[in-house]
Amino acid sequence: MSLAAESTGVARTPAIPVLAVVGVGLIGGSFAAALRQAGHVGRVLGVGRNAQSLERARALGLIDAAATPAEAAAQADLVMLATPVGGLGAVLAQMREHLRPDTVLTDGGSTKAEVIDAARAALGDRIGQFVPGHPIAGAERTGPDAADAALYRQRNVILTPLPENGAAALARVRAAWQACGAQVLDMDAADHDRVLASVSHMPHLLSAVYMAQVVQAADADTRLALAGSGFRDFTRIAAGSPEMWRDIFLSNRAAMLAELADVRAVLDAAESALRARDGAALQDMLAVAADARRDWRKESH
Amino acid sequence: MSLAAESTGVARTPAIPVLAVVGVGLIGGSFAAALRQAGHVGRVLGVGRNAQSLERARALGLIDAAATPAEAAAQADLVMLATPVGGLGAVLAQMREHLRPDTVLTDGGSTKAEVIDAARAALGDRIGQFVPGHPIAGAERTGPDAADAALYRQRNVILTPLPENGAAALARVRAAWQACGAQVLDMDAADHDRVLASVSHMPHLLSAVYMAQVVQAADADTRLALAGSGFRDFTRIAAGSPEMWRDIFLSNRAAMLAELADVRAVLDAAESALRARDGAALQDMLAVAADARRDWRKESH
């Protein structure tokens, strides 16, 4: 961080003279804001299909100007693709022939295996310029107004480097995230997708399934009137964007189905214990869960 | 509340000259503290098997003296049974022959059908003196030190009156809860158990099952290190007392199994949609959940 702070000096060339952000909402806008605040970037270009969002991002100072994918590819030293996972391949395909050899691309998508497949298909022999990434940061708010230079501070950012990535490309992406205040970890893409299926996507699926069941009950009004603080916490994530989560689930389908089979095995055992009035088995499961939750990040929660 | 406040005047007889609380922890201790603060009770007796808890409750001013079940039955105008659901029948059996004809009993148990069965078996023809109840209030902390005169303010308390309950007995219990600042609702016991299975017990089961699955995975450490705020909220209730929740699940077994079948139906449909890559069906379910959660208590959340 001290190096980043030094680089705000007028006489220095910023680490990234031109940054392009595709998607100027929470993820992309916060990335731009954090790098600008750290003096890590010079000019910032914004790419997107929504002219109103781009104009709002400019008014907020997140970007300096709007650009097409081709312009961004030709001018940027680093391109952050902060688009929905499903739209990434199309943008990369538009950029490919305009990319400079030393332009580095990265993304902020919640799943990695599918993104990498799409990037390989779109970039072909330029795939080494794409460093897949995923910042683990909240996504409850959306749009340029949700952008926050502090969003990534002390958050984990996972990179899932490709065999084709050069050291310089990796270093550029890593340094950018560190300038945002994040901790950067490297993982295998399949490991990432399995872990995120477990700790992020599965809670969302279970919370939404449960909430849908409650509201479709004949006595839903009574239920919702008597729901308390446990219900409130358990269902908070179910309010998230249906479109975004649909895309995440589909994009991480294989890992989700595998995790779901494991969750079902524990659920089946609990149901069997309840059916058999097996209090000891129920208590064992509950104690494993309670101990694990109480031990989790004991230092901070 | 103004009547309750008036009754603190020295010259007045409090609405409940002698209150007995069986179990002087969060639920019973808070009941005593709230009624004392409202000037609704005179002397408070504490009943329990743990001498240390009783002494602590006395030191905290929650109770005036410890008493046996027989003494409480003979002396109290209102007895609050704030014991674990499984132990209620035994206490009532000890009280039965000592009960005055006008003593009113109530409880704070999380389930009602089983409690009522146990009370009928223990009290026989005195069952009309027992008014079943359930305050919907947090239970994360335990013991006399967790007692809080404000715990029940603006919280819902559900009574599930029996055909044998007289109007005077019902009115005494209702007035006591109102003096605690609670809103009192009447429900059928079976309706209560189904609704609570849904909005309280099911979230706990799902959260615990999920948490147990995560911590038993081979890469549990990585998972827990990368879990974020959604995971935190979704699993918060899984830290609750394994013994208490085991008892609640067993006590509400039939309603839980019925609810679980309904939750499984929605989960099965979601899994089928994911397996079939049916984005529209997934989004429909997610939208039902998101709309319901966003609409829930819009005024206060």
C-alpha cells in the first residue's frame, strides 16, 4: 500500500496508465474507484451497453470516458470484465482482434470453469492475456451508485491462473487487487468452483428454496407475521437478484449438483433420525454444526 | 401499561401477589424481571434443580426466594413453567396435589401439542388451570444473567387455550404478557406447531444440516476461510444449543416431517431445473423467493 500511495505523486507514471472497465456497476465501478484512489491508474475507460449507466459512472468520477470494446482493447493496459458471467464470451470476441500484445484482461465472475471455457473459445491463442479472477465481496447493491473504493479492502480475491498466463500478466492483476486493499489467493479453477458452490451458491439456493416454500403455503401470511430474527438472518440472501443467481447456478451447475448430493446426504440422515426419534443422532449432527459455527472466525465474530 | 404503572403504588395489591417461575434463565428470568418492573407482581419464587442458578437469580433480584415445586404450587397465583419442553410433565406432576384451585399455570415452550399432552397426563382434572403459551423471543443466550426485562417488548406471545381454560385463567396469563409489553395472539395448538415448524424450526434444521456438511468436507478449512457475509447470516442460527434444538425437533416431530416434505418438493424441482439447464424455472423460483423476502416486513427491514 505504501508503494501505491507513493505512485500518486504527480511526476510518476501510474502502474496502469489506462484501465478499461467493462460493466461500471458495483464490481467494476468499485475496482476503478479503488485503483484511482490508490493512484494506481491513469485514465479509466468504461464499456457497457447501458448509456445511462456509463454517463452516471462518468458523473460520479468512476470513469473518464465511455469506450467501445474495440477501443478499450486497443488502448487499455488492463481490462476488467465485470459483466454477467453469461455475456463475457461475446465481449471478448469483440475485443480479440484489437488487443495489444501486452494488454492484460481479467474478470470478476463468480464461477471460473465456464468463464475460462468461454474465454478460450473467444480469445484463441490470445488466452494467455486473460487472468481469471473472482473478488469475494458483497453484491447486494447494483449499479454505478453502489461503487465503493473501500469494497475490496481486506477482502479475498481469488485468481485461477491458466498455464498460458505469463508472469508479467499475473503480476499486473495481482498488484491491481493489492492496490485495492485486497488479499490475493491463487486456486485451481475447479477447486474455486467447488468451494464457492459450497459457501456461496448453496446457501443462496437453500435460502431461496425455503423462502419459496414458506410463501407458497396456504397460511403464508400467518407464517410471515410470526417469523422472527432467526428467519430474518436465514432468508436475507434470498432477496438477491433472481437473474444473477440463475446465471451463477447454471454457470456452476456441475459443482452445485455435486454439493447438493452431499447436503442431501446429511439432510436424509437428519430426517431419518427425526423419524426414528433418534435424539442422539440428531444431537450429534447439531453439535457438529454448532461447534463449527462457533469456531468460525472466532477472532472476529 | 399505564394501569401496570399505577399498580406500582405502595398501597395497591399487585395483579399477581405471588409469581413462581420454574427455570430462572432467559425466558423465566425475563418474565419475572419484566413483571416486577411493571409492578405487576409482588413476591417472586424461583424453582429449579440448579442451586447455583437460583442463587444467581436471587442475587440479580429476579426472584425473592427459592422454592420447591410443591411450595410454588401452594403459594403462587401464577406459575410460569420455563423449563425444557421434555421436563414439563414431571414438574407438573409434582405440583398437582398442592395446587390451589385458583392457581394459574402457563408455560413458555416452543411447541404446544406435546406440552399439552404432557400437561393433561400430569394434571388430570386440573388441566383447566394450565394455559399453554409461547413467547416468540430470541434464545441465543441462556442463564439468569441473560434475563432482560425488555426481552418481550413488542414481541409476539402465542397462547393456545384449551377448551377447559376458564376466562379468568386466560385473562390472568394474557394480562401478565401484556404487562411485559408483548402482543398476545391466540392460536390453535396444531396451527402453532405447524407455523413454528416452518418459520423457526425448519431454518434451524437446514442451517445446521448445511453447516455440518460444510465442516465435514475434505477441504473444510478452505471453505470456511473463503466464506463471506451470506454464509455468516445463513449459518448464524446453527450455533444454537444442540440439546435445546434436539428437544424442539423431537417435540415437534410430526409438524417438522410434514414441512420437510414440502421443502423437499421445492428443492427437488429446483434441482431438476438445474439438471435440465432450465433457466426459466430456476428464475421463477428465485423470483418468488426474492419478491417474498423483499416484501416481508417492508416497514421495518
